[in-house]
Amino acid sequence: MASNDSDSGPDGGERIPAAIKILVAGGFGAGKTTLVGSISEVAPLSTEELMTEASLGVDDLSGVEQKNTTTVALDFGRITINEDLVLYLFGTPGQQRFWFMWEELATGALGSVVLADTRRLETCFPAVDFFERRGVPFVVAVNCFEGAHHYEAEEVRAALSIPPEVPVLLCDARDRSSSKEVLLTLVRHVARRTAAPA
């Protein structure tokens, strides 16, 4: 039986797609778990737990008072972009007390999505700073919450002092197609940076 070239690697064996690790970071309640869940082609692994009285006075709930669960380790999902590319998504915990985990999660990551919540824009500053300091390519995705004031992408760019070469886009983390566009924007951004002369 003849082999299908599209399913074969250069040596005639099965083609193995490139696996790329992507982080989804941002402030507490910005929608990281929602984005991973909306796009993952497998049942996402989530370490969300009910918030308890132990978080009172520790986690800042201003602007997200209705939130009753929180990620305590990571979220994990997977999406196949095409036969050559699979993205593995790792959602980081947003609260400051879990930031020590970011360093470990960032190991081997090709890029990151920083989710911004315009109700609490300042909560994404630490994620932006983290990736800038480590030279990890990132995009800023503004999660448009119902009832929140609408800002244009360029207004958010100015507020966060994001350089012009870093993509900033609006999204709805609940919507699969919107989340996919965020990831494709990141992949294109990483590819441009990789192709750019040193």
C-alpha cells in the first residue's frame, strides 16, 4: 500500500507535529481558565478550587466580587493548529501568592498571551513585566467583559506602555474563534521575531 506523503515525515515515517508550549497569564479573574477551556480540543485540566475565607484580605476581589473559584496551580489544554503545529496551553495562577510558580511554568515556553481585564487593568502589569524581563514574546489580549467600559486596543497599549511591535487585540475568552485568533496572532508574532535579523 502506498504511503500518504502528507502524513509522512522525510524518512517515510509518521509525521510528528511540532509541539509548542504557550503560557496564558494575567491578573486574577482575567479569564485565563475560560480561554484555555474555550479553545482546548481535549477536556482541559484545571486546578480551580472554591475560594474560602482563607483568601479574605489576601486576594484582591475588587471588580471581580462574583468570582468564587480560583486556579491554584495551572490550567492545561491543547489545540491542533494544523498537521504541523500543536499548541500546549498552560494557564498560570493570577494571585500574587502563586507567582513563584510562573518561573517553572515559563521554562520552555515559546510565547505567552497576557490577558488584560479593563475592569482591573493594573492586574496584568506583573505578567507584562515578567515576560519583558525574560525576553519571552507575548501578545496582550483584552478580554471584553459584559458591562465593563469598552476601550480600544490602542488605548490599552498606551495605558500599559506596550511597545508598537507587540500585538494588542480585543477578544472574548468565552468564544472559541476569538481565542483561536489570539493564539494565531501570538504564533505569527513569534514567527516574525524569529525571522527578524539579529
